[in-house]
Amino acid sequence: MKPIIVAQISGVQEKFEAYLMLLRYKYMNLCVKAEVGALMPVTVSDFSGSYDLEEVAGVGLPDEYHFVIYPKDPDQIQPIVKGIFDAHPEFKLDIKTGEVVYSDGSDDNAEYEGIESILADKNSTGDDDPKSRYLLYTMPEVDKDRRDFLNNTAKSLHKQCVAEIDLLYARQSPQLVNMLSDAPAEEVDESKEALKGVYEDYKKTADDLLQAKLDEIEEGYQHYLVGRENEAEANKVYGQSLNFNEME
């Protein structure tokens, strides 16, 4: 293919990629599990200015459904809480003190930059010291109503993305043919097939992203059901214990 045609198709490919990047970003913020990327929109503001979250706090993931936020300055707890609430009001907040136990049994998470020094500072103080406080955020439960909402939203976002991909392809196809008006038919067909292949690949990727998000939502729903079953069983055992004590 002519270099100008290769460049034209590459330009279309870059636009397709931008559409998918936006879809990934939106899916990341359609929260089911805790993903650090979902905190990218958070802006923390106080009297000294506005900051990205990573500038004022460390972030850990004790398990798939929780964030742990370690303020670098205990005086910034309230601005951090406000910033996270503005971006994700659906997150459930608890302010904790002391150690965090991760799902792998460790008591820190060195994967995230800045965590070690924050933990070292925190662990050198007593539990009542403000430096020992951290924020524990729980992802919202995926009950039936939320599952339906998330599924519908995920499908709607996918539909928007695919519509943009379709529209760009529909505009670029005739433009590509016009650029090859003096070229042999074989070269025109080759170029059209190349553009079509790129188009189909990106549509398939969009479909794969949707299916992955729907699977994640269903996993969150099953996690919710298991939690309710465990809670019901615990209440049952507790009730039996009360009855046994009353009989004595």
C-alpha cells in the first residue's frame, strides 16, 4: 500500500483506540471491584491548592472489594474524603485506626508508591494518634437492582462506543476510495480490506470489553448473594444459641 494510505489507516486506528480507551475508563469508574484507576478523577482541594489523590495519600487494596487510603498528612483527611465523595458518592466510608490486614495475610502493600513510608510513620504511633488513621472504602454491594443498573449502563456505554467506531468507519471508507481514484482496482480492494480489518478488530475489542464488564458485574452479584447467605446462616446460629441459653 502507498505510504499515504498506510498513514490514513493508522490515523483511523488511533481514533478507534481513543474510543476504546474512553470506554475502558468509563468501565473502570462503573465500580464493582476496587480498581486504583477508579480514583483517577479524584481531586483533593484545601487552602493550599488542588492535588491528585496520589500526591496527598497512598492507596492499598486489602482485597477485591476495598480501598485503603493512607493520608500523608492527617489534617487532609476531610479534604480527601470530600474529593473521593465528589468522584464516587457510592463508596461506603469507614475511618479506621491501627493495622490493615490484606487478603494475602500481609499488613502492608508495597505495590503502591509511598505506602511503605506512610505505614512506617503510622506504625510508629499509637492507635489513638491521628497518624494511625486511615480510610477504608467498600465498594457498593451489587444487589439485583444495582446489577440491573450496571448491566444496562455497561451496555449503553458499549453501544455509544460502537456507534462512534461505526460512524468513523462509514466516513473513512469512501474517503479512502477517493484517495485511490487513480489506483488499480487490486490496490483499492487491498486498502479497503485493510481498513475493514482494523474496524472489525476494534469492534471485537469493544465487544470483549463489554463481556468482561458483564462478567465482573455478575461476579459482584454472586459475591453479594454469598454474603447474604453467610449472614443468614450466622443469624440462624445466633438465634439457636439464644434459644439454647434460654432453655438453660
